[in-house]
Amino acid sequence: MNYIYLLKSKKQDWLYTGYTSDLKKRFQKHQGGHSSATKPYCPFELVFYEAYKSRLDAKRRKKYLKTNQGKRALKLMLRDSFK
């Protein structure tokens, strides 16, 4: 499976949207500070993920969620998770 995921920093008001084929392993790398993009914002909470059979579908969805419209949709859909 291919996953898109949303991480929320427990330290700062910061969100990260990513893609992976191994969600558990990728989350552990983020938590361990092994990703330069997310290292300053550790630790994280996994707020949301979606699974796709197709890698291209997952990447297309990730690209959408990184747009302003996609970010607004996520924040509206997950508003209770961000409190």
C-alpha cells in the first residue's frame, strides 16, 4: 500500500504532509529526527493518513493536500484533532 499522512508537531504549531509505502517505518524516522525537513519540529503526532493501492494516486492526493484548498479541507475535516 501507499500512504499519505499528516503529522502535527507536539512542540510547535506546525503540520507536515508526506508520502510513503511504509508508514510505520517513516513515522519512526520522523520521530527519531532522521528527516532534515522535520527534525526541528520533533516529536510528532500522526493525525491522519490515507492508504492507496496506486502510488500515483497517493502522490496526486499528497500534491492536492499541499495546496491552500487542500490544507483548508484537512483543517476543516480534522478541526477537533487540532484543538
